[in-house]
Amino acid sequence: MKLPDEIQFINSAFQTQKTTDVRMDGKVSIITGATSGVGYQAARRLAEGGASLVLVCRNSEKANALRKEFIQKYASDVEIVLADFSKLSDVRKAADFILKKFQRIDVLVNNAGLHRTTRILTEEGHETVFCVNHLASYLFTRLLLDRMIKNAPARIIQVNSEGHRFGGLDLDDLTWSRRHYIGLQGYGASKVAQLLTVWEFADILAGTGVTINAMHPGTVKTNIGMDNGPLYRWFHRLFVRPLLRKPDISGEAIYYLAAAPEMQNVSGKFFNQTVEETPMPHALDREFGKSVWQVSEELTGLPKLELAGSLIKMTDPVSFLLT
Ligand SMILES: NC(=O)c1ccc[n+]([C@@H]2O[C@H](COP(=O)([O-])OP(=O)(O)OC[C@H]3O[C@@H](n4cnc5c(N)ncnc54)[C@H](OP(=O)(O)O)[C@@H]3O)[C@@H](O)[C@H]2O)c1
């Protein structure tokens, strides 16, 4: 039975997911938020597939333990980059380091993310969830984009969420200073913003050999939300966690999107794990998306990058992107 687009995700979760055994030997794969949950599983699966890992993490102890594990189990090349993605200055430093150290980037998995029930502003004045889930991944991608284009093919995977369906994105109140903060909507807002920029990125990147897709990693048992208050944690442990699936399915899905030959030219799509889905209409509004792009550019202090149309017509997109 075909469900309406809005609730297609109920079906997708029960469909057979695609997998691939294609190896990723030596492919430089950057994963943010690799110390836990979805990011850990993605890094583990990429390590198993032979990829060279660049793990962007905020906790050095956890990151070093990961490096040890992947070297022992898979003899992986592992580079650790420490960065707190609630600080855009850290995102810039991480990108600088990577650009100096790596001449090519084959895969970028923007995964670091969180869900808070309370409004907390970052040192730089952004609402934390919006900053980590959207602004940081937007800035990081923009800063690494040119390197990926120069050494294409490359794939960008934005770990998004069915939570984009909660909406909540108001460009006039991104810090929630005029609205009561509702955690699910704060989370939804960040994921809607990221999705809307994925469509813009995909247009800009058309013809460059670099693809970008967004995905929901499954509804899986991780640490997300577990730094909220005791009542939330109690409710989550008792009523939500028992319904969640193991996060290795997320790692397998990310590996498929990163490695499968049939995904080579697929760009600008939203997947529930590996099943393509239609996002909510509010996340498909391209006019609104152009405003989100502009605001994201301003908030991250990036120079203006011309959007779809003009770039597609450029004969030399690389030098255009450099200007
Ligand atoms: N779990 C689900 O069912 C689900 C569903 C839909 C989407 N997602 C998405 O999946 C992604 C990963 O979440 P998860 O469920 O795996 O949660 P998780 O277990 O809490 O992992 C989140 C990862 O992000 C890192 N992180 C959080 N804040 C950070 C910051 N300020 N700077 C740098 N790294 C930071 C964490 O680092 P630490 O280890 O240091 O805390 C951790 O490595 C998120 O984008 C989330 O929205 C998850």
C-alpha cells in the first residue's frame, strides 16, 4: 500500500535496506561525531571497508580509544581532529587542519548532532542545536567543498532526520528569543535548515562529480538526548529506548550511501537509511531554502557563493568557487 508522502517513513523502516560489499580501501572519509551512536557505527563500518578515517570529535579520550580500536581491529589509518561544533571557530580550525593534511577527501559524513529540551545559547550567540546540527555542518562542508571538487568524485552525506517533520524553522527567531523553546521543534528547525541547504548544494555541485545526499539513520539506540534532565532520561529509558533499533543499521546505511557504485551520480535526495523518501513540503520550499542559505552564509561569516544556474553554466566551476 502506498502511504501519503508525509507518513511514508512508516513503510520505509520495514523495507529491505540496501547494502554493498564494495571496498573503500584508502578512501579518505571524514566523520564528525564519531565517538558515539550513528557516527561510531559509520566509522566502524568504513574502517571495516578499508577507508582511511578522519574522525572529528570533541572528546580526546573517547577519540583516542576509537583510534586504538580501529587500528587493532582493522589496521586502519586514523587521524583524530578535535573540535567542538558548538563553536564555529573550532569548525574553521578543524577544516584548516584537514585541508593542510589531506590533498583529497572522498567522503564527508556530517553526523555530529544533538537534541536538547532547553534553549542554550553558544558562546558565539547561536542556539546550540541549530549551531551543531546545521550551522557547523554547513560551514564545514563549505570549507571543504573546493578540495572535494578538485579531487572528485566525492560524496557528502548529511545525517539528517525524520525529525525534520516537526518543523519549527523561523528565520526571524533562530535563537528562540521570541518563542517558547520546544526541544522537538528546535531539533526539527535545525534539520529543516540542513535539508533546505542540501538541495542548494546539490544544484551548485551538479556536474562537478561531488554528490550530496541527506539521510535519516533509522530510529536507533544511541546517546542522543541523554544529556537532558532526569525526567526526560527516565521517560526515554522506560518508554522510548525499548522501541529503538541497534545503531549498526545506521552504519551499514551510511556505508551503502558512501560506497555503492549505483550511488555515484545520485545527488540531492533524502533517504530513510537507504530508501529514498519525500521530505515534508516545508523542507522542499526552494524559495525559502535560498533565504536559509543566505542566512547560513551570513551567520557563519562565509563569502557569498553563487547558487544554481549561474554556476552550472560556468565552464570552470572550480575557479568560480574559489572567487
Ligand atoms: N539516534 C537516532 O535515532 C537518530 C535519528 C535521526 C537522526 N539522528 C542523527 O544522528 C546523528 C548522530 O546522533 P546519535 O543518535 O548517534 O547521537 P549520539 O550517540 O549522542 O552521538 C552524537 C555524536 O555527536 C557528537 N557531538 C555532539 N555535540 C557535539 C559538539 N558540540 N561538537 C562535536 N561533536 C558533538 C557526540 O560527541 P560526544 O561523544 O563527545 O558526546 C557524538 O559523537 C545526529 O545528527 C542525529 O540528529 C539520530
